[in-house]
Amino acid sequence: MYFEGYGFRGSTFEQTYRCYPASFIDKPQLEAGDKIIMPPSALDRLASLHIEYPMLFEVHNAAAERTSHCGVLEFIAEEGMIYMPYWMMQNLLLQEGDMVFIKNANLPKGTYVKLQPHTTDFLDISNPKAILEKTLRNFSCLTTGDSIMVAYNNKKYYIDIVETKPSNAISIIETDCEVDFAPPLDYKEPEPVRPSVPASTEPTTEAPAEEEPKFIPFTGSGRRLDGKPSKDKDVLAPSPAKRQANATNGVQPSTATTSQGSSSRKTTGKLVFGSGGSRAEKAPEKEAEEPKKEDPKFTAFTGKKYSLKG
């Protein structure tokens, strides 16, 4: 009976083998791809089932519940044994001589794959996409969650298969597949560079500027010309605190104080410089002057008589 779309007649190919790395059969080229070496009996069985090329297989490790996919390179292994790339054994958590289940599979052609290198060293290659394209020519299929190995310049680079479309396992034989890269696992975002600020331009907390005293007119103190202390000193020169308070509150010197000072100056009878009392002080000074004595009139022959005899 033929099942359309599966590529085989009757039943599927299912077999359990012991797996060993490619180094056991002296096939180092296996490490550069995803193909395995199977025994000749597998070829007879596949031929009887009319499996079409390319032959793809599902590889399952039941003990670790890990699954991957691969192709086949040759049928020259000993019966009951298969040889596979060591990186594939690592993906399946297999040790030398462990049992592995093989089943034929039919995978859709891939349209998209997203890869993520393990280290940033892979990006330091001059043309990483060209190296990757050359390496993937040795692969038959890709499975989401696997890590493939890319050998270049005597160094091995491991790359994770992050995403595949249209399914979790795809065939990449004779197909145009879009390839995208995710940031490497050890990639760190560069820290933003902060511009260095010179010490002279660093913002400093400025101390609050002291307020300059406001100008207040007629706040000087009076001085006497004869050097004696002035009696109206307290009246004419109020204290600085009082002057500042009057200036802050907008209070001007009272007229009563001014008039009191002017009257005090008038009573002392001393010189006062200013326009306030120049004319007003002249009248009292005239009143205070003593009346002048009249000169005696000349009278003839009013002298005393003296005798020469004594």
C-alpha cells in the first residue's frame, strides 16, 4: 500500500543501534556536517520500502528524551552500529556505545532559520555569512534547539538553531532559506560613554549673595566745629538696625524727628550746614546781639588843668 506524501510503501524504517563517534571509523569529515554512517542492512531495508532521496532520519535518545534529525552518508558500518558526528552526540546527550533509535522522516523545505553564535569570536571572522553558507552545504536538515559546529581556521565555533520555519525541523537541500542572526550568547551591550566634564566647569552650589544695603538719605551724624560732642547725636543718627528696618518697611524718617532736630540746632546757636535753617536762624542771631555803644561826642576845652609847679 502506498501512502501519498510519505515517500515509502508499506511501513516505516525503525531500528535501534549503538552509536559511536566518527573518530572510531577514521572519518573526520563527518564532523563538518550532519550525516551518519549506517550498516549495509539498513540500506537493504530502506530500498525495500522504496524510500526516496534525500534520505532523512529522526534520531531519538529515549533515556534523555532528546530528538534531532540527520542524513546518511554511507552504509559501511558494522551491523548493529552507527557512527555520527561528535557534536550530534553532545546534542543528544549520548555516550559511546549508548542505544539510539533511528526512524526515517520526511521534512518540509525550510524558508527561514535564526542562528545564534555562542561567542562573539564568530563575528570577528572577515565574512561569517560566507563561511556559514559553505558549512551548511554539508547539512541535510536543521532542528530547532540543536547546536551545530562550524570549523574554520583550525577553530571550532558552535551555533544554536534558535528558530526554523515552517516547522521545528526543516530540510535545507536545494532550497532558498532566509538566514537571520541573534546576538551571541556572551554579547554585552556597550555602556553609554558619558562626556567627561572638566573640573572647572562642574556645577557648584553657589552661596547666596548677600543683599547690599539700600541707600537711605539724611542718615549721617552731625559734627560740631569746636570739637565738642553734639547733644543731638542720638536724634540725628539713628541706629543702623533701625535704619535698615525703616528701609525694608519703606518707612521714611518722620517729619517730627526732623523738626525736632532743626529746633535743637536753633537753640544751640551753632552753625548748621544745609538749606533748612539758614534764613530762619539769622533772625534770632540779630535779636541776641547786644546794642552797640554810641561814640562820645567831641566837646572843646573839657580837659583837666595841671600846674607846672606841682
